[in-house]
Amino acid sequence: MKNIFYTIILSFLFSSVCLADRELSIKEIEILAEQGEPWAQSALRLEKTEILAEQGDADAQYMLGELYYIGTEIYPHQDYKEAAKWYRLSAEQGNAEAQYNLAVMYLEGKGVKKDAKEAIKFFELASKQGHKDAPFYLGLYYYNDYQEQDYEEAVKWFRLGANRGDVMSLNQLAMLYYEGSGVMKSYEKAAELYLRGAEQNNPKSQMNLALLYLEGKGVIQDFVIGYMWLNISMRSHGEEKFYVMIRERHSKKMTPEQITKAQELARQCIESNYKDCG
């Protein structure tokens, strides 16, 4: 691997030191770091990370993968292939974050050839170690994949993600109860789960819960509460045509007093951090 440390050093020019015609020694960098030069401190940290990664330290390999994936002001350039290489080395040693990130790269085809099977393999490895977000992608795979579509398997993974606190999994699980896909259809259970997501400020859960209240599915029909959640959700969705259409359609069924009440409840709900929502 090309030595990242010295590549970085040559990429900086400072008023006190000209680095264009030579490389600084590690000792010189250490002195500058002790003097408080941020670039020198960062360079030393990176050099240590590189050394540890080359020696097989899984955490350092993960960090090096992060630096290549994201790119920073002290880094030569973003390099997805190098990121995948270091994530893989770390993932093979059981680093859950590296397994998850490598899975996402396989899913998106960044630095590696797009491969859903490889993505699923690493998502499963990360999930087995308790990674919060990995079950969501496994659920999506079994929900959407036309060859291996398995709603019951999707339910299993979304439920696991929801139990770990992932609000996206929670929203998807609610949708499956609404559809009756992989579970017995239950608007009541869907409403319960959407409420949990709405109280975590998830705009999709808020919108779906609003629709249930406006249509009286799984809950007692309540235009004021429904309109309240609609207003809260639209803080994130903005004035998108679809949501504006829903608001206009349902506002025609409401009195001005009901609309005012819903707006007041929305403010109250937000100010209470979703603990007092009507």
C-alpha cells in the first residue's frame, strides 16, 4: 500500500515550513504536533492507525476504511476500493461496523461489484453481533426481492430491528401489519407501531398514523388528531404535492375551529418532545 502518511505530508503548505520540495521526518512532525499544529497531530494519529492496520488490528482497519470511504481534509482522496479492502479485513475479524459498511458497499456497488448475496451475508454477520441497523436491510431484502421474497422472514428481521430501537424497521413492521404481509392483518397493531415511530419523530410514521386517524382504521376516527400528525409530518415533507393534496382533502371535512385545535396540538406535541400529543 502506498504510504498514506507521507502522501498527506506532501499535500500541505504552511507559513513556517515549506513541504513542497521535501518530506518531513517523523521527528519533525512530532515536534510540530507537540507545538499544537493540528495537521501534524492528525498526521501522527493517522500514521499510528496505518501501522496498526497493517499489523492486523481490526479497529484500526475499520478506521482506515472509514477514512478512505469518507475522505477528510487531511486525506489525499476518497477511494471506495481501498475502503472496501480495509472494511473487509476488519469484517473478517468480526468487527460489526465494518461488516455493516461493507454490506452497504455491496448493496450500492461502491468499490466492489454490486452483489446482493454478499450484502446479505455481511448484514447477517453484523446483525448476529447486535448491530441496530442491519436487520432493516435484511427485512427489505426479503420483502422486495422477487426471487427470494419471504414476508415472514421480512417480519422477523423488521421486528428484530424495531426491538433494537431502529425506527425505520418499526415503520416497516407497521406497514406489514397494515398490509397483512407475513402476519395477520391488523390496523390496530399497525396504529400502535406507527405511534411508537411517530413519538420518535419519524415523518413516515407520523404521516401513516395521521392517515389511520383520518380514515378511522385501527383507531377511532379523529380528524383533529389526524390533522395534528399530518401537520407534524409535513414539517419534514414540506409542501410536497402529495401531502398538500391530503391536507387539502381532509381540511374540507373540518371546521375552522378543528383546524385551529389541531395546529395548537401539533405545537404542544413538538414542544413536549412528543410526550403530550393529544
